[in-house]
Amino acid sequence: YLPKDVLVEILSKLPLKTLVQCTTVCKSWYSIIINPNFISLHHNTHISTAGRRPLLFVRHYNMFDRVERYALHFDDEELGESSDA
């Protein structure tokens, strides 16, 4: 058992690809990772990396098909998609 604040701290430091994979671990991890506050925390944690363009982690959910997708976009006016994800 890990306290939630410790888990959030660990998850916030993971690279995006690993983080997306972690959404399938269990419902509680999924809930943490898709939470807008966590997404902001993760974004702010990784934005501080020197020399990198800021990125946005975006969750897309299609209610009709019940399909969930994630995308990583550059945080600029064009919101160009990053190939890192």
C-alpha cells in the first residue's frame, strides 16, 4: 500500500508513454491519471525540463464507440501533435 500523495508524486515523474500504460493497472490509478489536477501536475513537472517545448497531455473519449485515446500536443497556438507519445 502506498499513500495516495506518494503515488501521485511517483506517477507525476513518469514519462508519458509509461504513464498511459499505467492507466490499465487498476481503477484507482486510472482515476488519478485522468484527473485534470494530476494532468496539470504532470505537465508542470515535465515543463520544467530545460530546452524542451511545453507539451499538453490530452485525453479524447468517444462516448458512442466508448473508445479512449490519448495524445501529446505541443503547447503552442497550432497545438501540433508530438511524435514522442
